[in-house]
Amino acid sequence: MRLIARFAQEKEDFFEIITVYDENTIKERLSKDTPSLLSIAHAYPSAVWFERKIRDDFGIEILYSNDERPLVKHEHFPPNVFPMRKDFLNTVIEHEKVNELGIDENHGVVTDCAHPFHLESSQFQVFDKDETILHFEMMTFYKYRGIEKMLEGLTLEEARPIVERIAASSTIAYQTAFLDIELQSSKKTLPKKIKKRHMFLLELERTINHLTDLSVLCQLLNFEDGTAFFVKFVGEGREVMKKVTGHRFGFSSLLVDVKFLNMDDAYDFLLRLGKELIAFVAWVEKNDKILLETLLVGQISKSKAVDYGLVGIMARCSGIRLDRRDESDFHTKHDFHMSLEEGGDTFSRFNIRITEILTSLRMMRSLVSNDILTFYIGTPVDGEYYSYVESSAGELMMYISLKDGVIERFFVRDPSFLNAQALPSTIKNSEVSTLGLIIKSIPFNISAIDL
């Protein structure tokens, strides 16, 4: 079985642990007196971060863990404060060492939403010898936003604008997952005409993100012609998104009563990008620069990809057939075909992005529609709802528990959460000079991790 996610939530009399696999979901109840959970990280390495987060969020002891370090809490975070417990109501957490230093001002950590357009901060630890990387580690949650806590007690309508801004580059994917939960909770099915419009936007977002990644990879390879080619289409793609939805990132574009604003430029963009990308690929194939500098660089083996439950490009570049679109008749009817590579290296990830752009362009040409229908989402019914969407980075999983008409627990597992854990295996034994290239070949978004 593939581990998808593991998380906790607090009930009135107990803690509940939800472990989601691709084949089934297992729930466990833990006593609130001395809560402890048996680790599954020895069988599923990707469980480590999930369990570290459970411990930091709820104060649940993880038995036989192979990594007892904090994940969410930085070094000044009070050890007896657990921000996801129901009794935690403060919006500011006082630093422990502030009082020790005799400082009157409260330089606390504000658990609030961050602006989606900031330059993302991230910290790395790299240990090398003779320019060869011996160990690499990524340290996250330096801008812990408290989004999971913030959404507790909100209605779905109140929560929507917050969820769609968790990660700006994946806002369409997040909106798609959230809308799916709204539909599940109201026992509604989206009409095909509206579904086609939403699928178009998801493929447009995928295309723009792949183009962005390819432009950065070309820049790191000092391939100026490639950089200029992709940067041009990134800019045009964002403008198309704005003309179609009213916003460069497509915020609030998946409301069921919203239609496309302007499709003329979208038609032109799809045709030109498809034609020029095919010519570009033919030209690159005659130039060995990309092949020579990316082949066997930053490899992730198929077995490691399975161990870490990798999804999206990271799975498919290692020969693993895993794409949520492949399980949907609606996608296959609109000319979807999965792209696979076997090398597991930066070159494979470069190629998959190219192939997936061409696939998305082909799909979008069959999805373009400006029809508008009258459709209403009904009143949500209490319950637990799971949603899965194939974002540009891979499988996005979202969970919402509704009680008395409001959110009791919100949890999301972005593919970035898995990819970040696999970085050490991908980077180990690589040359220091290739570090940036490897990191940028792997899709992850810090905003989608530091919730």
C-alpha cells in the first residue's frame, strides 16, 4: 500500500489518528491522558514528517520514532504549547527566552496568514567533502502560518478565500480540491460543461508552472536561448490566465457561476506555444548541452520513490505509473496520456515537463468552452470529506471534517511535503555545483508545506 497522509484531530474525549493509504483509511483513538502513537516510519519513511508534525501540533508521543526532532516548532517555541489543540486560542505565542532576557516587548510568532506573493524563505543544511555532498537537509516551518487552526469554526464559504491562497502557484488545484469537497458535502455533481471549464484552468496552471520550472532550469544551465524561450511564454501564460479569470494566478475562478472573461488570446496562446515548443524540442535534441549537464544528476531510484510515496513528476520520472488523471474517464476522453521516464534524474524531470505541456495543450484545445449554466451548491452536510487532485507538482490531498455546519478539522497534504523529504536521497553524493539545479528540478512550494 502507498501511504498518502497521516494526521491527527482532537475530539471531545480522545485524539483521533487518521492514516490514509491508497487502498484504505485507518483510524485510531488515543487517550487524552497519555496520548502515544506507534510509529510506522520504519515501513513508510515518508511517515516521519507526518508524525513529527502530529507530535508538535498535539503533544502526542511517537513511540519508536527514528527522528524525534521538532518539525513545526522552532527553538524558541514553548514546549508545552500545542497549537492544534482545541484549548489553544491565542494568536500570539510568547518566546520563552524573551522573559529571560528581560525584554518587555513581545516579539512573538504571529500565527496568521502570510501574503502569497512574498519571496519564499527556506533554510538548508549541506555537509560536503571535496565538493561532494555527504548529507543535505531542508528545514521548513520557519513561517508557520497557522492556517489549519485559522480555519476551525469557519463555514466552507468563509474558508474558501483562505484555502485558495495557500500556495499561489497551485491556487487552481487547491480550488479544485476544495470545490470537490463542497460538492460532496452538498450531495451535488458538477455539470460537464462547468467541469470542462475548470479542467481547462487546471491544465493551464500546470502548463504555466512547468514553463516556469523549465525557464529556471535553463537559467541554471546557462542556456540563455532556452531561458528566453520559456520566460516569454511564462509571461504570456500569466496574461492569458488574467484575461480568462481576471487574475494572473486565477484566484476565485472556480466559483460555479463564473464564466471565462476573454478566450481570444487563449486560443492564440495554445496554438503558438504548441507549434513553437515542438520546434524548440527538435532544436534542443540536436544540442547536447541539456543532456550532458542533467543526465544522471539528482537521481531518485524507483525503490526510493516508492519508499517516500512520491507522486507527480517525482514518481513518473522514476517509471512509476501514478497520475490521478489516469483514473478519470473524463480526462482520458479528453486526450490525456501519462508521460513516463525511467532515469529518475534531472534530465528525466526536464523531459516529463516538456511532454506534459504538450499533453495539456492538446487537452485544453478540446476543453475550451465559455458556456455558462445556472448551478447552485446546496447546504453542506456534516461529515468527513476527502479530495484528490493532480496538481502540476503531483497528487494534492485535502481533508475537511464538518461539524454543526463549520470546519472542525482542515488538513492538506501537498506533494511538496513528500518531495522535500526525498531531497536528501536525491542530492546525496552529488557535486555541490549541481545543488541548485537538482533542487529546482524537483517541484515543491514552501508555502504549501509551512501551513
